Amino acid sequence: MIAYIVRRLLILPLVLFGVTVFIFGIFSLLDPVMRASLYVRDVPKTADALQRIIHKYGLDDPIHIQYWRWLNQVIRGNFGWSKTAQRPVLQAIGYYLPASLELALWAMVPVILGGIVLGILSALHHNRPLDHTTRVFALIGWSFPSYVYGLLLLMVFYATLRWFPPGRISDWVSREVIVGTFRQYTGMYTLDAVLNLRLDVFADALRHLVMPVLTLSYIQWALLLRVTRSSMLETLRQEYVMTARAKGLKEWVVVYKHATRNALIPVVTMGGLLLVGLLNGVVITETVFNYPGLGQWAARAATTFDMLSVLGFSLFGSTLLVFGNLAVDVLYAVIDPRIRLE
Amino acid sequence: MRTIRQLLRNPLSLTGFVLLLFFVGVAVAAPRLAPPARAWEPYRIVQCGFSPTPAPPGDPNPFRAIWKVVTGQATLCQVHPFGTTGEGQYDIYYGVVWGTRTAFQVGLIITGACVLIGIVVGAIAAYFGRWVGEIVMRITDIFMAFPFLVAAMTIAAVLQPKIGRGLVTAMIALIVFGWMTYSRLIRGDILAVKERDYVQAARAAGAGHLRIILRHILPNAIFPTLVLASMDIGSYVISFAALSFLGLGAEIGYADWGQMLSFARNWIARLNEYWWIIFYPGMAILLFVLAWNLVGDALRDVLDPRLRGRITV
């Protein structure tokens, strides 16, 4: 067990090193002139200004020297200046993270309810109407691009019914939360509103979250539903389940105490894919709903050639994913002793 | 023959095949269905006038409007069967029809390139000993450490100022981070086939590496990869359209469904009035992807039961 975790931890720096090499490799596809232009705020007044910048920052040095210099800065937390956010990239990530985190955490509610619970029910009602209905919905959900889905939600619930607005909070709330009486503990408005005992702010923040949460979560739950369903079907066919039934145990004991626990083991491995889905999903979802989070910031940066922001977000996302996958692997080994022996 | 009958008996896979045939038909007949205004650049969507707001479909019955266009009784700009986009006044019907061709090109080229790279990398990793394999697979791991769409977005953003905004940029971005699942799958299958007696026999008979891989190993190991690829075409089309939607794929005015959907972002408060901007391109992409997913699922169930229930993203 310990040996397994240590082995996984030893690979970690290697993978992270590889990730930084990749990011810098992508960056160095750009000519020195283009990279120099990222550091310039206004139009250079003299003809050789760009050349001087290139020379000053060593943008035409051999690539491994440049990489080393860049890595030193990155380790110190200096990712450069984000033009889109008008602040350093690391600060920008800190600034936009609470909004995206809030979105992702709320998205877990329908993912777990819709994915796991429906998956188990679907397996229990194998080949009956409930099973067919959920499968068809999962199949359509699987084929539904999230931007189309999000725009349809906007059409129905915003443009027509005016129930759920886009954005993150209403104007009057944004004035409220700046005032000193409202303390921002986490930057996640729903949580802060509860801590400040402000139900009106909570309701407003939640109203803005409904559509993005639905958009971000449905692909994930369609995925989880398929995995849970097939895993549960396979577990129910196992002999120990038959034994439990033969012993005369009540059906719900067999299902929930014996089958479900084992059936959910493969679902744990979906954690990594879930994280990928969330990271990809926030980019699209936040862009569709004009929700000011990490994804929208990165998408805006990508279309305006604010490369330092895009690379910062990419590095942030992949680092998060590397640690997320590690956590999933360790968790899997803890839950399922068979894995450790491999 | 039995396989085909089996495929057609299942209502879901039958739906998939019918939808796919429909899209093939639309793609082939595009010049008849939506005659280009400028024959030398058919993928530029026809523009009608200069109004700032989207124009509604010219006829409440879109089929009648399409019939008029096909038979030459009216031009696209007189009836625009699916309405226009607003800014730029791009004709949506034209874009949806020619966008079918774009979707086929994009889906097949990306999938084909990814499978090809996957096979080459997987074959190298599996065939040439432990150390080569180990190193190649660790490099693959690093590619997999990136969230797919975020990584593709990064590459597209870097390539845009270098080779311009367009199909090629976005396709390269998606291919660079799309091949890894195939290389892993084919590596496992080659490792399983490699030690079979007939491969040993071929080696003993003096066949070279390339000949053994191409003639003896690949034909027996490639099938699961191809099935998996057929299931992925739909999701590549979604990802490509997502890049276009974000403004990193096809250029503005190009016949591409994702690019057309991005026009809807200007009108989110009035989408109930201008429903056609999202309805037609949105349905086109949904049905196209659904068709590939249904066909892919059906192919997998019939050809390779081993992959049943396998989840891919």
C-alpha cells in the first residue's frame, strides 16, 4: 500500500516536469517578436524597441536556457501579466477561481444524484421503461454539445420566461457585496451569503447558478450514469449476490449493502474523467452564460492573443489534473485491495 | 450479411444509419440544395443585405422555401428558409447545408489523423522492446495530463497568429491532443498478438520488422481501435465546433455549425424572437453527432463485444 503510493508520488515530479516542458514548447512556437509583444503595453516609439526587448529578456537565447529561466520564474509563482484580467496571471487565477469552484461544486449535486442514483435505479429496473428512458436521455445527453444545450436553456428560461438570468449576480447584489457589512469569506457568493445570513443574496446567486450548473453537469451525469449502470448490472450477476439472496436477505439489504458498495468501485475511477470534464466544461459554460470565472477568462484571453493567461490557465488545469488523478489512484487502491497487488 | 441484418433490426442503430445517410445525402447534394453565390468559394456563407437584426425565415414552411430554392423559383436571399444571423446577414440555411460538408471533413480528418498517429506510436511502443515502450508510454502520459479542450484551445491560440484562423489551425490543435487513447489501446492489442506462433514463424522465415508489423500484427490487432474511432467521430465534431464557437476555429462567415452558433451570443436576451439562429445549426450538430454515436455503438456491439460498456470521452 505505502509502496504503491510512494511509487505514484515518485512519478509525479516527472510528469509535472514533462507538463512544463510541453507548455514552454507550445510557447516557443511563437517567434521572439511575438513573445516580446506580450510584454509590451503600448506601441514602441522607436524602431529598434522590440529588438532591444528581445535582447534584454534573452528571447533569442538557446531554448534550454530560456526554458530554465522561465521555469525559475514559474516556480516562484511568476507567470507574467494577464492583459485580459489587468493583473498578474497568478492573481488572476486566484481572483477567478472562487466563481468557477462554486459552479463546479454545485454541479456535483446533479452529477451525483442524476448519475449514481439514476444509474443504480436503471440497473435495478433493467430493460423496463425506467431503464429505457434514462438510457435514451443519457444517449441524447451524450450527443448534445454543451453550448447548444446552454443556448437552448437561455432561450427558454431567460429570453422567454425571465426566470434565470445569465451572469453571476444582479447589479443590486454586486453593490451590496462590496459594502463593508457583507464579509467575503470564500468569494463563493452562495456560501458567503449563508455565512452572512443574507438569504436575499443567496437566492440571487443561486438563481444565476441554475443554468450554468445544469449545463456543466449533464454531460458528466450522462457519463456517470452509463458507468454506474453497467457496473451495477455486472455486480448483480455475481455469485455472492445470489448467495445473499439465497440466504433469504431482504432485497434492499442485498442491493444496498452487498451490491452497491462493490458496484461503485469502478465509479471512483471516473473521478479523473470527471475533473477533465469540469475543466473543459467551465470554458464553454462560462462563455455561454457570461459567468466571470476561470474558463471565461481563459477563453477571452485565447481569442485576444493574451498567451500568458492561456498558458497560465493550461498549466493550472493540467497540474490540478495530475494531482486529481493521483488522488483517484490512491483512493482506488485504498478501496480495492486487488489493485495494490499489481 | 447476418451482421447487417442484426444492425438493421435494432431500432436505435437503424435510426443512426438513416440519419447518417441523410447527412451524406445533404453533403453530396450541397451545390444543388444551396447554390453558392460565388462558385469559387462555396464555403463562404451567402450574405443577404445589411440589416443589423436577424431576418426571420421567409416562409413559415421551411420545406416549401427550400423547394423554391432548389427548383430555382427564388434565390436564397429572397426566401432564406432558415432566416439569417443578424450581424453580417449570413443565410443560415446555406451555412447548415454546406456545414454538413465541413462536419464530415473535420470529423473524418481528425479521427483519421489521430488513429494514424496512435497506431504508429502504439506499434513502436509495443514492438520495440521494454525500454522504448516505457519511454514512449510515459510521453503519452504527459499528453494525457492535459484537459483535452483546454490544451487544444492553447494550441489553437498559439497557432492562430502564425498560420491564421481557420479549419487547419483548429484541426491541428485537436489532433495534437487526440491520439493517445488509440495508441494505448493498440499497444495492448499488439502486445497480445506479438507472441503468437504465426508472428514467430514470420520472424523465423526472415521477415523484416516493417513487414511483420504491417502484414502480420496490425491486421489482427487494429479492429478494436477502428471501432473505438468510429465512436469518437461525433465527439471530435463537437470539440471542433466548440473551438469555432469560442472564436478559435473556422473564421467568421465560414460554413461551420459552431461558428454560426456563436452569432447567437449577440442575442441571448432575445433568443425567443430569434430562435432560428440556434435552432437550425443546433439541431444539425445534435443529429449529426447522435447519428455517429448510434452507428458507433451499433458497430461496437456487433463487431467487438469485448468493448461493450466501455466508456470513452
